[in-house]
Amino acid sequence: MTTSFPKHEMFGLTSQIQRSAVSIPSNIAEGRSRGTRKDFCQFLHIALGSCAELETQIEIARSLSYGDKGMYNEIEQATAEIFRMLRAMLAKLESKTLSAKP
């Protein structure tokens, strides 16, 4: 999507969107590799934050009329699905953490 943004946004919004999008799976992977449920949950929360950033940046791009207009709905649906998956993972992991305490 960002390939069609104005060149003056290369180091601004384009870069922010790309970093946010990469940050989501990167934090999931890093958290999973830590080995503890607590650490994994912490990194899933960070991934949720990156997802929220991406959602906001996409809305800004839309309001500035950047990019392919047809891609916005698709990207918003994908972002919403990622939010749902992350929240579901967190709910399951955090419920197991709470139920495991004496």
C-alpha cells in the first residue's frame, strides 16, 4: 500500500506504517521465544500496541488520500482480525496464568 504514497512521506508516514506492520509479528516471535507465559503476554500486549498504531496510521493515510483507495477496507479488515487473534491469545494465556495461581 505504501508504495503509492507521495515520495515526501518516505521517511514519515510510509516508514511508520511499515515499522508498525513489521513490529506486530516480530513482538509475537520475540515473546514466544522468551520461554515464560508472563513474557509472552507482555510481548503480545506490545504487539497489540503496534496494531493500534498501524490502525491509526492507516486512518491518517486515508484522511490524507494517500495510496490505493481500494486497499483501505482490506487492510482495516486484516488489522481487525489481528486484533481479535491477539486478544484471544492473551485471554487464553492470562486465564491460564490466573487459574494456575494458588
